[in-house]
Amino acid sequence: MNRSVRDSLVFGYEHLNESIELPDPDDRHVVAAAIHSGSERIITFNMKDFPASRTLSAQGLTQTVLILTQYSLAI
């Protein structure tokens, strides 16, 4: 991933993992990294494991919605 998007890796988020509750505990690192890096959104096809009310105040988006949103802003 870092080859395609420079500086896309997040480090130093591990201390947040235990404080995050998700339907799939194996996804906690994703939310922890998003919080640690100041991300506003998590972009995923796996919406069921990232309920907005339990992760970030911003909504999750699927890749398709993100692309359509960005396209509509560019027109």
C-alpha cells in the first residue's frame, strides 16, 4: 500500500486497540489507526463491522460512494 500511496502507513496506534469495541475485534486496529491519524472516515466494503455510532463520528463510505462523491464535486 505504501508504494501506491506514500505515507499511508500509520504507526503508534496500538495503545488504542483495547478501548475500541466492534462487532469483529480483529478490525479494532483499523479504527485505532484512523483515530490516531486524525482520519475523518473509514473507507470500506465491510460496513457491518464498522457501525458509525461506535467508530468515528463521521460516516463510513463504500469505495463506490466515495468515487461518486468525488466525481460529483469535480463537475
